[in-house]
Amino acid sequence: MPPPPVRRRPRPVRPRHVVVALLLLLLGGAASPARLRPMVEVAGSGGLTVSSYRLGATALYTAQAAAGGTGAVVRAAPVVPGGPRWSVPVSAGEPTLELDDTGSTLVVSPGRDGRITFLDARTGKVRWRTSDYAIASVAGDRVVVDSDGVTRMADLVTGRTLWQRPGPAMVLDTDPAHRTVLAVDQQGLPSLLSADDGHLLSGGRGRAVDPWEWAEGGQSETIIGDTLYLHTDMFLAAYRLPDLRPRWRVRIAEPDTLAACGTLICATGGRGVTAIDPATGGIRWTGPRWRSITPDGLAVADDLTAARLDPADGRVVRTYGRGAVAGDLLLRNDRDRTWVTGLVSGEILGVLPLVVRSRSCSLTGDYLVCPGDAQAVTVWKVR
């Protein structure tokens, strides 16, 4: 009698295949395992703490404490072949960095003595410095600076004075078109100057605003379009440019940031988002769960749920899931790694080490920059 047939047992599925399959299912199944590759790290601070950083088109710029605790060092690390690589010492404990719109000038402020340094972003060469303690606001190819009790407009590259006028300022800003300069004095009172020649447009002794409002503590000023917004811990007020004529005032608790959202103005703080009609000050809608919103309605909740809202009424149009948002990317942590997916497509673009632990990652072109442990910073190419 022949032996009974052998019943073959199915081959066991390896656990890692199960994990990948489940992950693909959870993340939308838009990529094959072959696409789950590590992103390419192109620059970083070498694990060292940075006080400030800026990602340009060709380089990552960082400010780090110098060895021995004397001053700081500003460095450029290339993110593309042939990009800038240099290191420059500065007399600053924890300087902040700013790049101009063209990416050609790096502004380093403040120095230990309060001076601001303007560097050639390509070579690291010092172009010029302010003569004393100063504040500054970049306006295209110019910069408005206040030092020694004088407010002046200077050429960004050379520091050549284009105009100046007396009067110390604690805050300087320009409108988006760089046509006017807002100067807020030590009493918190505003003046609006012409960016062309510095003449007084409004404010000062002939101000049209309520001095009690401007004297309140904890205030911030934001220029959006043709309107200057003053926001404190308790209210938001709008003033027309350039005459600073009051438009409206509305009570809002804790409006930390203010920005356009669609055709409305959105005040965002610890109590959520409040959308306001910029013409009347009327509150159109509120969203207590949202902690940020972009001009096109991309919002992130306190639990890191990302969603697309209709800025007109706050209605949720689409939910993307939980994760940190950077540009059009959604970053999701999974134990010891971070998955990078397209926000709209759901396509998995690759994987990063588990360094994305906050909402502070940003996307510039094809490059993602994120702070990690101890405020070290790393840049990956994600496209």
C-alpha cells in the first residue's frame, strides 16, 4: 500500500513582510517596498546645538556657540554640489540669522555689543556692520536700521545710507510691498514713514490711533496688505495704511499669530483659530482644535491631525491623518523612524531617522530641514 500523500504546510510569512504590508495599508498603500528608502542627508550641524539656522537654495546656514564660550560661529554647509562652505566667527552669544529674498545676504543679529553684521552668503565675507546697538528690517534690496537714536534706510549690500531721520525705534517693519516703514517708539507709539525718502506719513505727535491701545504691554504689530494689525493678549485692532486711521477692534483671547487665510484674517493661539473679516472685524468662524492654518487652509490640530479647511467657513474639506506638516509633506513617526508622504497624494516618498518630534520642520524646494535633539539640525533631500 503506498504511503499517504504528504500535505505541504504553507510557508510562513516573515514578520517584517507583515509589518511592511500593514504599514502600506495604514499609510495608503501608495508605494511599493522598493520605494521605502532612506532619504539622503545632505547637510547638518554635525549634532551640535544651533541657536539659529536658515536654509537657502544652495546652503544651510547655522549659528553655533564657539569653543570656550567666547562668541559664536556662523557656518555655511552646501546642500548642492559647489554650494557655499565657510565658517566666520562673530561676537555674539546666541545670534539669529536672516536671509534676504535673493539669498545673497545673510543678516546676523545681535552681536555681543548689539551690532548687526551683514555677510556675503556665498563667501562669508563681512560686507558691513552697524556702528552700535541696532535693530533692522530687511526690505528687498534695502534694510531699515535704527541705531544711535537714528532711523535710516541703507543699501543692503553696501550699507550706504539712502535717507535718515532722528527718533529711536524699538520695532521696525515694512509693508509687503516695501513702500512704507513702521517705527514704534519706546512708548509703544507708531509712526509710518515713506520707504522712499523717510518723510512722516502718519503717527508720531499727530497720530490717529488711540495712545492707550498702543501703550498696553505685550503688543505685536503685523502688516497684511494695506492694513496694520495690532494684537495684544486680549484684542485685535486694525488700522488703515498709510494714515493709520482706525478701522475696527475686536476682543480675542490670546491671538499669538496673525496671517491671511483665504480672503479672511486668522488669529491663532492656544485657544484655536479665529477667522475675521478684514473689512469689518466680524468673526466668521472659530476652530478651537486647530493650532495653525496656512493661507490656503491647511490646518494642524493639537493632536497633530492635518486637514484641509475651507477658509471661508472653517469646514473640514479633507483629513490627511496625524503627522507634522512641512510644505506639501506629511511626516509620521513610527517607533524609530519617520515616514515621509505626499500630503495630497498619500504616496510614501521615503523614510527618515526619528528626528521629527515637533512641528518646526520646513521645506525649501526639494530639501527638508528639521531640528532634532538638543537643537541640532539636519537637511535631507526628499524629492
